[in-house]
Amino acid sequence: MAAWSNVLNATSVTNIVIAGLGGQGVLKASGIVADAAFRCGMDVKKAEVHGMSQRGGSVASDIRFGRMVLSPMVPPGEARFLVVISPDQVENNRWQLAPGGVLITPDQIDERKLKNRKSINVALLGVLSTHLEIPLDAWLAAINANLAERLRPVNLEAFQVGRDAARSSQ
């Protein structure tokens, strides 16, 4: 925890919305983000809207973290980061993004570099991680804690693909 204590100096609340379709790993991705922030000693709140998620419908998850967070829901138009796993969900969720906020979409990832296309959610977290002051070891610990052992290698690689893609576009 001591190595991550500098993250605690954040006085504001960070608002993140992850959106996509049922079965794309929206909830898994939001769990990893929440876990990584929690590992840094942050107050973390998370909320989910499942909709028709079991039939491939829209799914969204709000994650809020900071020194003190009072509500799990990101207020409309206040998401600092909007991560959209399914390209057709960008316009459906753009209203959640704050002015000057960061939109992260699958077109930022070269899917040919992924060993498994299903790991696109974790690759997008790799992109997100380059915008947040959460240390890499907290991210890796959260990924390892939230995924079955057999899924870890391909997802850890996808996370790095996302980080590399973000760095090459800056």
C-alpha cells in the first residue's frame, strides 16, 4: 500500500463509465478498474445498468473513486473517461462524457495484436491506465485477482497491447 499512497493525494473524484453489449466484459472491466483504485486506498463506488445484457443488449457500469465518494452513479455529462467496448454503443453513451473528457474506443486497438478478441475489454483498460495515476502494479494485481488463472496470460498481454497503443498515439 505504501508504494501506491501518492495516489491518495487526489482530492477530486474520478468518474469513469464503461459501456458495451452483454457478454463483452463490461462488468469484468469495471470490476478491475474498481479493484485497482481500491488497492491504492481510494474510496470506490460502482454501479451497473444491465438492461437486456443477457441477450446482447446495452450494458453500462459507472466507477467513481477518490478520497471520498458519496454516490456510485456518475452524474450525466460528468464522465472524465468513457470506455466503449462496442463501436455501435459510442453514440448511445457519448452524452455521459464531460466536456474535455476522454473517449476510449476499440478502434484505438489493433485487434490483430490480440491473441483473443474477447480480451478487447482488458486492452481498452490498458489504454485507460495511461490516463490515470494508478500504478502499474495495482493494475496487474487487480487483473490477476479478477480473472481465472487460465485467462490471465492472454489478458495481461492484451492490457500491455492497450498501453502500447495509447503511448504510440500520444
